Amino acid sequence: MPFIRVSYLRHRYDEQRLNRVAESIMSALIEHFNVPKDDFFQVFHAHEPGEFYYSPNYLNVERTDGLLYIQITLKSGRTVEQKKRFYATLAELLARNAGIRKEDVFVVLVGTEYEDWTFGNGIAQMLEITQGKERAVHVASVDSE
């Protein structure tokens, strides 16, 4: 259930390259966070130079105008190791598939809970799914006693 926002400088990337960025992000999410293939929600935001700021060398990382800000809102609960492997894989995929420098891959994960999402119809679908699973486990455990 991740929701991804990608920000970049306008005219820096064409549609084909942005498509490869989207595919690379999804591949890393599937591999490291077990996201279903059809759980695909991404928004790309192009910014004018006066709307896009960054430190060119914060924490000794040499960034360029090719910088991608990638914000991923997702269910909390991933381990530190999962996150570290995800970051490494994503940077590698973006470099290989879209020609993005690894130094220009800036990622922020924002953790949420199931009740923080609706996928339409004004229903908290993920909350209903997890509550249904909890009821099924409870019923199964009562039946086995």
C-alpha cells in the first residue's frame, strides 16, 4: 500500500526515463517489502529551479540537478535491515535502469498504520482486511481448544 511521490527539476527527465524510475521503485518495493505488483500508486512532480532546493554536499554526498526526492508513505513495521537493503537496491536499479546517479537518489520513508488509508469509496480497506484476519485467527484458535 505504498504511496510514492517523486520530485525533480522540470525538463531534467523525459517521460520514458520517469517510467523507468517508477518501474525501478516498484521492483525494489516488491523485492524488499513484499508489496503486491498491483499496489501501484505513484505521483511525479516537476519543479521549476526556484521551487527545488538541496545541499550539493550534505553528509559528503555530491548531489547534482539530477536529484530525485522520493517520498514513500507505507505501513510501518519494516526492519532497519529491510530498509537498508531497499535503499541499496533502489539506488542500484535507478542507476542501471534510468541512468540516475546513486548520489542523486534521496529517499524518505514515512510510516503509517492501516487506519490511515482509504483506497476509495470512503472505506478503510486495509483496516477491514486486517480485522477480518484477526477474527479468523481468533475463531480458529477458539475452535482448536
